[in-house]
Amino acid sequence: MSDTNTSGGIGFMGALAIAFIVLKLTEVIDWAWIWVLVPIWGALAIGIAVFIIYVVVVLLITVVQSIPKKKKKPVDLNDLDELLKDERDTES
């Protein structure tokens, strides 16, 4: 005896598509066919949009990470002392 659970059926979007098609064919609704078939192509369009957004975000992250960061020159304390000395001299 097999104990596998399989999901069957057409799902909510499929049932909605069939309902819209029946309503269109029986002239209960006067929608354009593009809107009647939204449950069929709408989920696919949302999936494609999410994928495109994901790809754009990954590309932006990659580009930002590839920009070289400027290395700061280490401060030499001797130079700092000389700068302070020069500044004190100009004030007097």
C-alpha cells in the first residue's frame, strides 16, 4: 500500500479561470478576453516580474561590491607634528 500524498486538482486560479470563461461564454460578463484569462497568465506575469526584480537586485549588489574602495593613506605622526608646528607658527 502506497502512503504518498499527491495534490491533485486545478487549484484556485484554474477554477477562477474556468468560472470567468463560463461567465464570458454565457454572456453574464462583458469583459475583454484578456481580462477573462488573467487567472491563467497573471500568475506567470507575477512570477516573471519577481524574477526580473531579483536579477536586478543581484546585479546591483554585484556592481556595488565590485567598485574599488579608496584606501586611506596612513597618517604619519611626524607629519602631523610638523603640520601642528606650522600652524602654531602662522598664528603667532
